Amino acid sequence: MYQDSISAPEPLTSREREVLSLVAAGLSNRAIAEELRISPHTTKTHTRSIYAKLTVRNRVQAINRAVALGLLP
């Protein structure tokens, strides 16, 4: 569940930050996988990890939380 505090419980890895920036750019998991040359399953794993670390449930919440944390412009 989304928390009101503005701190991430765990820092994102560099790959998670890459995935997050592509999520913010509006790419699908399949497009992110192609861009990063990883499998769609791996992309899904990264997005789940991002959601857990940012304590959110979906892409919109992840983007909003990342902006609030200064992880995205």
C-alpha cells in the first residue's frame, strides 16, 4: 500500500532506475525488454521490485512516488 512518507525503504538498483525511467517514458514491459535487451519476464521482475521498494501498486503511483523522491525529473 502507498505510504505518505517521502523515503524509499530500499534504494533502487541501477537497472531498476533504468526500467523506471522507461516506465515513466510510457514504454510497455515488452518495449522495455527490447530496449534493455532483457526478457519480458525479467522486466516484470524489475517492475515488481520497484513497486515493492517504492511501496506502490501500479505504474502511475510508481512514477509519482519516484518524482516525489527525486528519482525522476
